[in-house]
Amino acid sequence: MPPINAEIQVIRKQLNDYAYQYYVLDEPTISDAQYDELYQKLLAIEKAHPDLITPDSPTQRVGDKPLDGFKQIKHEMSMLSLGNVFTEQELKEFDERLTELSGVSPICYAAEPKLDGLAVSITYLEGQLFQAATRGDGSTGEDITANVKTIKAVPLKLRGDNIPHKLEVRGEVIMTRSGFERYNRQAEIKGEKTFANPRNAAAGSLRQLDPCKTARRPLAFYAYSLGVVSEYLKFKTHSQSLDWVKTLGIAVNPLNQIVIGAHGCMQFYQMIGEKRPTLDYDIDGVVYKVDDLALQIKLGFVTKSPRWATAHKFPAEEATTIIENIDVQVGRTGSITPVARLHPVVVGGVTVTNATLHNEDEIRRKDVRIGDTVFVRRAGDVIPEVVKVVLSKRPKGSQQFNMPTHCPACETKLVKLEGEAVLRCPAGLYCDAQRKQAIIHFVSRKALDIDGLGDKLVELMVDEGLIKTPADLFHLKKQDLIQLERMGEKSALNLLQSIEKSKHTSLDKFIYALGIREVGEATALTLATQIKSIKALKTIKAEQLEELPDIGPIVAKRITSFFAEEHNRQVIEQLMQAGITWDEIQTPSAKEQPLIGKTIVLTGSLSQFTRATAKAKLLKLGAKVTSSVSKKTDLVIAGENAGSKLTKAEKLGIEVKDEQWLVDL
Ligand code: IVH
């Protein structure tokens, strides 16, 4: 083999190994940047030696030429669907039926998340990806080979030595939620079509005639069964067959489990239900499959689905209802949000009466009107939203909704700031609605966490003139409270006690409680641990803040303007006088912070860190990170292609280290 070909083989193997570690084992061993570097190297060699390009090279995923249409593919073995159960009772009946038919008790099930994407069949011939097809009507699908080849989680070539002549795997193509959001954000900026949910996005991507476009979509794949296999396989169970699929380099869902009987199924269903909001992909239930393959054969099929498997669906998270009215809400920072008041409807097990319409542009885009029948979606704990109007059900004579021109709470003229989609009331804390929201935020769980002080009570207290600022809370007396509607003596005393208790807090919670725009829990924690006192925060400069991890110019500006505002300074002063305290931030020891007192500049491109992670590591070790090299700089860390900053450092005789030094620290 000529040496260049040998080198190509080595790089391809490395790239395939990295992809396997990332997608199948879920244990990445190198950074994206390192992968890219190696990939670029391969690309360059292949460009110089086009005759050495093979279809299974990782570079061949970028997407073939556009297609005229999709060829039809007949499935050798039908792609079946699944029966459903919705309740524990139905699940028990399913298990009892199988126990009775098979004479086996208890039955072991392979329990798997039910991925909400698209079923595809992928065929490998002699270990090479040969063909991929959609499920279609179950007997004939569409040829989407060119598109599936662009999915990095699908190997172009199988791993290992024991590869059958022909292997068909079946599984689900999904788009991750994070990828979906990223994609939609970019599509919006470019004025391109956005998708309603990750499933539609995955479907749209697979039905894309230009594979180059599919290549740019963040798709993933998990195998869940075998189709046609040329050799006799000696597996006893479905789960063993999936373990084998994994060794071939194909990703299998890591949450799959073997469970026993209906009780085990139910436990799995609950466990997955709890995990669901934290997963980066959508699932719409779980699937139970009899694990024993011989038993599967014995149980057989009913028309279009196997008798030995069923889907246990989560309650629907989308439902249709009627918009009875549209109101606008004033947020803590003055944002004006239109809200649809709905005819009550149960969505995913919860009764929903309000749904956000986001902003004026969204109302126009979806053309939502009072009286419309709409789809409402509720995902996890987020506020339900109106997804789409059912135009065929629109009542005659319905009117477009227009946003108000003045604040519904304080009547100040609303403004739209440059680059923002939302209307805002600029009155700040002079607006009663914003004042209420600021106090609601101040007492909320992640902030001062005042027990027994709910939104309604805060609103009432502001309306009754009992409180104007968070500081007023700490001067409330029992007599003030018991005059409020439905407030007994006992509740009043309890509330006073909670208020008293909340006085001892932590600096990060206090900073978060102030409700500075763009300062969430994480930023508040950074400010608390890095700046260490409110006094220092009051006078800090934007440039100093920008040196902290994850604080950019916009957030820095928000923080400095918050503390520059006289009214805010007064409230902080009053809060301190009311007796709010926190423990001193512990200063880490010199051993934990070897870089204490050092001013460091990062320059050039780093391969193992992003700028933010490099900066975070340095800060954690006690260093100060600045952007320009001067006599005050103690050290410069220079990555690849470092330019003028490195030259300047050398001129000034400043110590220079490379990226590895930072890695080893
Ligand atoms: S097994 C014969 N396992 O659900 C059984 N399907 O309603 C064939 N699905 O078309 C399917 N996750 O798209 C199976 N872990 C899983 C699944 C799963 C999602 C989808 C698949 C199928 C549909 C059946």
C-alpha cells in the first residue's frame, strides 16, 4: 500500500473511532476542534488524491448532489407499528394477555423510551452502508440513503470482524432539542422556514431533496430492532441483539432496560417520565417488548403490529381549544407579552387556561385571533404556548388582534427597542405592574425564598399600598397584614416569621433577587464568588465585569446601569438597613489558587478549550484575565497562530506559555 493510502486509512480509522466513542459509547475522548482538525487534514489529502476517496470515508457525509425525487423501496420485511396502552390498567391487561397466551410468568420485557422521530431502515452490505429507507406505509418506503449518510451517528461502515453479509437495522432518526432550537434561531435570522417541533424538523430534514442541506441539520439516530439479517444469529433475546448492534458501531438508547412483569414496566414508565424533561430529545412514551425471541415467535402478530410489544404513551402534550380573549401582561422588566385566555383544556394531564403568544411578530406570523380554535402545547414545566390556528374553524368576521400602544398598568406609552421583538413599558419601577413582578421575583424560591408569600398576595399588598419595594416587606406588622382579605392572625404571624427567616441569605441569592436584567442564578453566583461584595459591585466598571466567565458586554452594561440607577441604590441601602445578611464568601487557600495575583492574557486559537472555558479555568485558579498585553501582564498563553499580542509580550519580556501548560495546570 502506498504510504499516503496507509496514512488515509489511519486517519479514517481515528475519525471513526472518535465518532463511535461520541455517539455510541457517549464518552467523547477529544474536543470538537481536534476532530475538525483531523477531518480537515483528511479532506486536504483526499483533495490531492481524489482517486483514493472511498464511499465510506467520513468526508463523504457532506451530502451528494440534489435529487429529483425519492425512489420507492419495498421493505423485504414489513415495518410494523405498535399497539398502545395509556393507563396502568391497560398495561396490566396487556401483560396478563401475554402471560396467558404464552404460559410464561413473569414475562421479561425489554423496556425502551419511545423516541418521537421517524422510523428508518438502514441496510449494510458487507459492512458498508448500502441503503436507507423511510417506513412509508410499512411495506414500501422512500429511498433516503443520501440523507441518512449525512447523519454522523450512523456509521458508513460497520465496526468489528464478525460482520454479516447483509444486515438491516431499524431505528428512529431524531433531532435533538438543543439542535432544533439552534437551527430555528439561525433559520429565523436568515429569514428561512422554522419548524414547529423537533419531530417535524427531523422529518423535513429527511425529506430534503438536497442532501447538502440535510448535512447541516443536527440529526441523531438510535437503533431499536433488527430487520433482515443474512446469517443465522444465535441471540436468545432482543436485548442481546441490540448489544451486538452496539458493538457494530451503531448507537442504541442508553436508557433501555430489562424489566420484569407489569410492575417492572410501570416503574420504568415512571422513571422515564421523570427523566423526560431533562432529555435532549423528545419521547412520547415507552415501548415494552417481550425480550425472549422464541417467545416473540410464539406470540406472533395481529394485523399490523406484533402481539409481543406495545407502546405505553405519555398523556398528550398538545390539544386544541378556543381562544376566549387575548390580554397583555407586563413583565418584571417591562416586556409586554400577549397572552391567550383559553377555554380550559387538559394538556398532558394538566388543565391549561392561559397560553403565551410571545410577542406581536408571533401573533402576526401565526395570525392568531380571538375566537380561533388553536393547538396548545405544554412541554415540561414551561408556560403553555399557542402553536397553530385551525383556520378552517375560524369564526366569520374575526378581527386581527392589535397590541396596545400604552401600558395597561400605568398608561405610559410603550416602546420597541432596537433589535428587540417585544414592546416594553419604559416606566420601570414607577409602573405598578413591574413593581409587583419585581417583588414577586425577590421573594421567589431561588431568590429570598419567602414561604407563604405567593404572587396573588404580593399583588394584593401592592394594590393596598402596603409595600412599594422589596425593602418594605421587612417593615410589615401584624396589624398591616390582618386587614388583608382572607388573612387570619395565624397566617399573618407565619408570614412574618418567614420574612424574618429570609433575612439571612447568601450573596448570590441576594444578587439574583435584585432582578437585574440578564442576571440569572448562574451569573449571580459568578458575581458573588468573584466580586464578593455588594459594595464592590456598586462601583465596578463594565470592563472589569467582562473579564468574568460568561459575562459579555451586554450583561456587563445591564449590571452597571442597574447599580448606577439611584432608585436601585436606595432599595439596596434600605434592604441592608432592614438587616439582610449573608456569610462572608470563603476565600480559597493559596494551594487551591496557584495563580492568585497573576494577570494573564489569552491569545491565538486554542484546540482543547473554548475562550470561555479557558478563562473560567484561569479565574478558578485565582488569575485575573485581561484582553490586552501591557507591562502589568504577568503571563501570556499563546495558542495556534497567535499574532500581535504574542509579539508585544515577547517585546516586553513577558513570560509566554502554550495551551498544554493550561491543560496540565
Ligand atoms: S419498535 C415491531 N421501539 O414507534 C415494532 N419503535 O408505533 C416496531 N418508535 O414506527 C417498532 N421508539 O417509529 C420501536 N424503542 C422503539 C421505538 C419505536 C420509537 C416508533 C417507531 C415506530 C412507532 C410504532
